[in-house]
Amino acid sequence: MAFWKKALYYLIGVGMGSLIVIFLFGDRDIQCSYFPNDRVLNDLRKKKREIPEEVQIKMQLAGLDTADISQLLLSGKVDFEKSKTKEDSCNIYWVNAPTQEPAFSAEIMNCDSTTYILEVLIDGN
């Protein structure tokens, strides 16, 4: 069999296999995040968020809103040294957003089905 004929059969098989995989698994939201920072942020994003009134007031005074918190949970960096991850019920994480304007950090309590924004610090204050 000529080389080009083998290559044609191979490409047809790969094309049909790709279409079957896309048809069966195409609409799934599959993420491959194995690093600790990515796993924590992914877990925080999936849960319902609650922000206490005093934290909302502090955020409004700094010009922040819930969209900034959502962006923080997408591109923030978890500070594991300041975080309390050995708690029995809910772990507490500090997440930094140094690239956002204004730069801020948030203390987030991660419970079973809900995350609570405990504190927001603007520019390290």
C-alpha cells in the first residue's frame, strides 16, 4: 500500500474518532487544575457566596463590587502562609489580587456549601 493511501486512512480514522469524542463529551466543563492555588480557587468559585453588610460597605467605599470578588476568584493568588487550612469545619484562605486596580486581598472562609467573605483589605491596609 502506498504511503499516501495509508496516510489518508489514518486521517479519516482520526477525523471520525475526533467527531465521536466531541459528540459524546463536547458540552462538559472539564478543568485540569492540579496545583493547590487552582484547586482552592476552583472550589471557592463553585460555592454560594455570602458577604456581610460591613464588608459590603467597606468594598463600596473602596470602589469594589461583587464582580471584583469574582475576578479575584478567577485570577487571584492564595497566600497559604496566612491561611488557616487545618481547621475542623471551615478553612480560611487569604486570596491576593495584586494585578487588579485597586490591589486588594480578601479573607474567605470556605465551608461545605457556602463561602463567606470575612474581610477585604485594600493595598495591604
